[in-house]
Amino acid sequence: MGLAARRIKGKFLVLMSDHIFELALLKAVLERVRNADTDEAFIVCLDREPAILEAEEGLKLRIEADRIVETGKSLEPLHGIDTGIIFCNDSAQKYIEEALRRKGPKASIRDALNLAAADGRVGYVDVTGLLWKDIDTQQDLEKARSLYWKILKRELIRPSDGWISRYLNRSISSTISLALYKRRLYISPNILSLISFLVSVAGAFSLAFRSLLLGGILVQASSIIDGMDGEIARLYKRSSRLGALLDSFLDRLADLSIIGGIIFALWPLNFLLAIASILASANTILVSYITHLLQGAGVEVESIRRIPVTRDVRLFVIFAAALLNVLDLALYFLAFAPFLYYIAGVVLARRALRQEAIQPSIKSGRVPWPQIPRHMIPIKEALSELVGRLLKFIVAFLILRLLTPVLSGFTLIEIGESALTSTHVLLVLEMLIVIYFGYAILSSVRKLADAIAVRLVSKVGATKETIKRIFLDLTYAVLGLIAWVYATNLAEIPLIGEAVSKLVMAAAAIFFFITLYRLGKRIYRVFADAYDRMMERLARKLSHE
């Protein structure tokens, strides 16, 4: 590396030849390099949640005040490890030379990093969650080959994908595309675009003749197939302007045919539905047109693509509306929801294209002098705060419970055959107390989790971030269960109580299962290698006996 640095004489990247990683990781480094401080000699990639074996074998990083202050394989994996991509600035040369001068042929990149870290000249970019693997053994190679397909599948997701495409359609279409790619079964992307169009037209005819179930399924199927043409083109390196033009043209025709099928199914139309039909037809073209205008002006549109009006979302709304037999609601959505996208696009363009106004200089606040040293250790401080907030919650809850028999039973408002009583108000007040103090207690739990995680790093072998997130996921799961149980009381509120209760229970159940899934996935990713190694050792001992 020292010889290479002398020949390059400038900025360069160091990539470990035995590492596999996704392209997004490299892009994150390059983006960080553009904003790098001139005094940063090195920039390393930080993974805060590596697997235990990766943390055990990798180059550990110690961080203070957003700077790397020490690196080493013998350190505790407190903050995380390096992922094998290091950016070397112009000033990195002197640290590399100094490391070679001190240790000669035994010098390593770690020595140069520590010399720069002593001067506060090592920065980092957080790449936690991105896929990578260090390949040292045959078992690592097997896992890396499996990881390769996961990386390939993840890279088929585009930044411009909408919510439905990202979390539903791509999981199906990319699985099919990769299965074809593994078997080297090539289908022309243009043929796939045509198939998607024909399925859309079939769905439009089904909707028009009130075969709503079949029509909805065909519309959603066309949306999934529509993603495959681009996936196959990227996998086989067959992307072309002609293919993109054909795909866009057929998509617009397909959208218009589907809206035509909805109009035919709802015929005759009242005045509002007629207006909605015209707007929905126009929006199928305008959403795409506005996006291309913004991109042509150099405006980054990824942020407003989160607004649920992209083509994948529109087709999914039609699919859901067909299943529920509410096509008129789908038409209203297609007609009026895109206006949020247009407004957001105008605001985004105005911010991006106008010249930045000169901001007045504001002096930063001075630190009080003399400074008073903090005597309380972090874990004690977090624990004291948690106990204090728990006591406040218990006192407030007890006061409300003691007042409930006295204040309940009074009729406040009569609504037809139902009545809003003081009991209902007390119930809502109790819920507000639980929400307010629950949020405060959760904030204290987060601080306590951070402090406890530091103590457990050396015992568990995982990083502080991993332990903290596991602890928080467990807490969130418990809170989801509490919210689900508590929501049953809301059904007592007149008129809206039953609906609100079901809505809260559904949201709490979804939140609970998502949290459990995330917790299980994190535990498996971090501890799977350690578990496999333990099983191998046990198997060897048993086989020898």
C-alpha cells in the first residue's frame, strides 16, 4: 500500500480484496468524500451492528465526538467495526510513510489509521444495514455466495420506486427475475413490457364488465410484471433508451385503458364522477410528465416520490378498490391525490432552483464558565430519571382512579339514543395520561438502554448499538401488547368508540408483529454465526466421544 500511495500521489480508495459488498456502500463512501473536511486524512466505513464473529475478527473502531480515536482488533466492539473500504486523502501519505518508518514491513493500515486518529484526522461514514462480508474461510465463501444473490436482489430496487413497488411488488418480481437469471433464461424486456400491457388491458375489460375480482388481480399482476422488464434489462446489461421509451408509452396506454374500464363499470356517471374521470385520465400522464420536468431541471425527486401517487400505488389502489367493490373511491383517489404531488414538486423546485439568500451570521452560545463537573455516572442518571417518571405516572394514575368513582356517571351531551358521559371523558383522560407518561418513560428507557449496552459489550461480544436496539425492540413489543389490551376500553365511547377501538387494536397488532419480525431478524443476523460455530464444536466433541 505504501508503494501504491507513492505512485498515486493523491486521493485514492483502499478496497479489501477478500470483501464482498453492495454498491450502495461504495456510493455512501463517495458521497461522504464529497463533503469531507480537508483535515480528514482517512475516512472509514462503520458498521454499528455486525455479526458477533465479524465483530470478533474485524478491525474495531472507537469513536469520540464524531471522530475515530483508536482502531484495533483487540479492542472491545463498542461502537462497531470497519467494513474494508477506506478513503485516503492527500494528507494520508505522511501517516502511511510514518507507519512504514516505525514498523517497517510489519506495518499495516491499522498503524497508519492510529497515527492519524491520534491527531483527530480519521472520519467515518455509517453504513449500518448495508450488506457486506469478509471472506476468510470456506464457510465464509459459502455465505458470501448466498449473500451475492441478496445483494443483487437489493440492487434491483430503484430509488424512484414507490411504497408498493419497494415493499410488495419488488419482492415478487425480483424473485422471478433472479430465478430466470440463475438459469440463464433470457426474455426480452420489450416482450415483458408488452405482456404487462396486455395483462392491464385484460384487467380493464374485466373491470368494465364488473368482473371485479379478476380485474383487480390482473391489474396488480400487470404492476408486478411491469417491474420485471427493467430488472431483466439491468441483470443482463440490456438497458436501452428505446426500451425505456416503449415501457413508458405502454404504461400510459395501460393506465388510460384501466381508467376507461372503471368509467364503463360505473356508467352512468354523476357530475362529480365525470369530473373525477377527466382528472384521473389527465393525472396518469401529468404525474410522469411533472417528474420528467423536475429531473430535467436537475431537481432530486426522490423525496416527493414518497407521496403515494406513483404508478405502483395507483394500480394497487385500483386492485384494493376492486376487491372491496368501491371503484368510485379509487376514481376519486386517482383524480385528487396527485395534486399533493404537484404542489410538493413546485415547492421542491422552488427550493432547489432559487439562489440561496445570504444568511446573517449568528454567534454561537458560549459555554458557561466555570464549568461544573457532572458527578453522576450515565447509568445512574438514566435510572434516576426513569424511576422519577415512573413515580409521577403512578401518582397521576392513582389520583385519576381515586377520582373516577366520584366524577363518573354524569351525562354531558346526549346524541340521539347515545350519550357522552363523564365516564367517557375520564377514559380518554386516562388514555392521554398513559400516552404522555409512556412517551416520557420510553425516552428514559432509551437512555438506560444506551448505558446498559456499554456494560454488556464485553460479555456478549456484540456492539453497543446492537444490544441497545434489541433491548428497545423488546420494549416496543411490550408497549404494542399493552396498547392492544388497553384499546378494548375505547369501545365504550359512543358512536366512534367501536371503530376507534378496532383501528387502535389493528395498528397495535401490526406494530407488535413488525417489531417481533425486526427483533428476530436482528438476533438471527448478529448471532447466527456464533450459533453455527457452537453447534460445530458440539458436533466435533460428540463425534470424538
